[in-house]
Amino acid sequence: MSALFSPLTIKSVTLKNRVGVSPMCQYSAVDGVMNDWHSTHLGARAMGGAGLIFCEATAVSPEGRISPGCTGLWNDTQVAAAAAINAFIKSMGAVPAVQIGHSGRKGSAAAPWDGGASLADDAGGWPTQGPTDQVFDPDGTRLWKQPQAMSEDDIHAVTAQFVAAAKRALDAGYDLLEVHAAHGYLLHSFLTPLVNRRNDAYGGDLRGRARFLLETVEAVRAVWPDHLPLATRLSAHDWIEGGHGIEENIQIAHWLKDRGVDVIDCSGGGATPAARASIGERTADQVGLAGQMREATGLVTCAVGYITQADQANALIENGTADIALLGRAMLDDPFWAVHAAQALGVDPKPHMPHQNHVVA
């Protein structure tokens, strides 16, 4: 058996293989409610053999959405829609997971195919929030909203929204929960010195900038069952001078581990327009950061970033770089990527193919 197709147990949850579908925004929900698009998108990849199926970045409040089409977990209607999809994912032998987050100053945006520009409040948009009132891209051609600098009461309110969303995620049948603290969205914008210039208890040194995330994770862990894994996605490198590197993120991961986090999902970039995610020659660097994180913390790690080939993904698991290979673009191209990877690696694909006799009625 190849390393990629070996099982992995985290707490009480066992993945049948190490292939994961990375959370990918679909911008296709209505009032945060998933629909046939999400059922097909996620269900097809569960049928295609992936062991872990992440739902896209899911907002903890209406104001926490990136766009009006983002999924949410702030009401029971959203829970019911997700529960039906998750039941099907489980019937295919996969583990359903969800990434909960808040868009912060990058919210209230149109869908990419509608140009991605910020939406006025009277045109379907909403006010945005951040550690300060600094606009995401003040010098760009695209107009971004000026966020409201959050008070401590605002911060505590958002933490409560994460807690409420975590409870709903459990009701919806998710078996792994991830707190999104990457890509320049709210929690990451507090973490990175590129954005957080506060001088109160939620700013200053690394520990102060991490306080919002740590308090939120601790509160979420208190309501998320001990037997189920909790993950955090970090931008393991900001990819720009003055931002965080892997050393700062390893320290943050240690603090997260102390608060009950089991898995670190290692992404990168996104804090500012110039702090791009890892692309091109940096791709291998970003994937390699998962290995440094794993070695330094002992946490289960996910590697993500232009993982496209079966032997490439298998090598990441085999050499100890990561415990899970998360794929986005490759999964969009081929929902049956996992089955095809098994065949390419000489692994019997049958255990990773659809369980047609287990389909939910």
C-alpha cells in the first residue's frame, strides 16, 4: 500500500486515505444556504475517493461572508442543508469537514465572475471590520471598503459567533472542524504585523496579536467534542518582508496545540495585496513548510499548494512532510482524482470507489 492510501486516525475519526479536498469557495449559496450545486460539488468528490472533504470557507455571520454567495452556519436552515450533504459524504466512506471563518476587511465583495468589487451597503453589501480602519488595498484600482476598527466588545462578539457556528457544525454532522486564520481574513489580519497596528491587548507583540485567535480557538474547543479533531488553517508564511515566517507560525501552532488544536492546515499569503499566496517557484516552499510545522510541533499537518500528481502527493506523505495532501485545482479538474491516483500508484482502487449500495435515500 502506498503512503497516500494508508488510513489516518485523528482522535475518533479515521480517514480511509490521506487525500483531502481543500476548502474552495463556490460563491453559489443563497443566504448562506447550500443547495444542489454544493451537493454535486462535494458529493462528486466523495464519490471520487477522497478521504476528507472540506466544505468551503463558511461564514459565522452574515457580515463574515466574503461574498453574498458564501455558505454560512448562523441559522438552522443552513444546518439542515449541510446535514443532508454530509450524510451523503459519509455514505461514500469519506469524512465531512468544514472551515469556519470571518472575512474581515476582505468581505462584502461581489463574486469573481461579477468582477469581485466591493459591494455598497445598498447594493447587497455590508459594513466590514478589521483590527484597524486600514483599507485592504488603498492604492489599488479596485475600491475596497474602509473597515471599522473593532472594539474589544466587537472582538468578543465575533468569538461568540465562532462558538455558535461550531455548535451548528456538530448538528450538521461534520466530523472535523477548522478555524480559518489565513489569507488575510479577520483572524489572520489580527495575527500578522502587516495589518495589526493596534496598541491594546489585541495588538503589539506576537502574543498580543495572537490573542483573538487563541481566545476563539479555546472557546470553540470548549464546545467542540473532545473526541473530534479541531484544525486551524494558518498562512504559514506571509511571503513579504515585515510579515510572519514559519518561525512565528510554529510558535502560534504551539499555543494552538496547548488549547486543543489537533491539526494545522498550512497555507500561505493573502494578508495584503502584495503578500501573495505561494505560487510558481514558491509552491514547493509552501508545501515544505508543512514539514517544518509537523517536525517542530508534533501536530498532524495538511499540505496544500499546487499538488497535482499522484507520485507528488504520495511523496509528501511518505517522506513525512505532511499527514494529509489537500488538493483544490486538481480536484476541480478531476473529481475522481483519488481513484485515478490509486491506479497510478498501483493501489487497488476499489476501496476508494463509490459505495453505491450505501447511497442515502
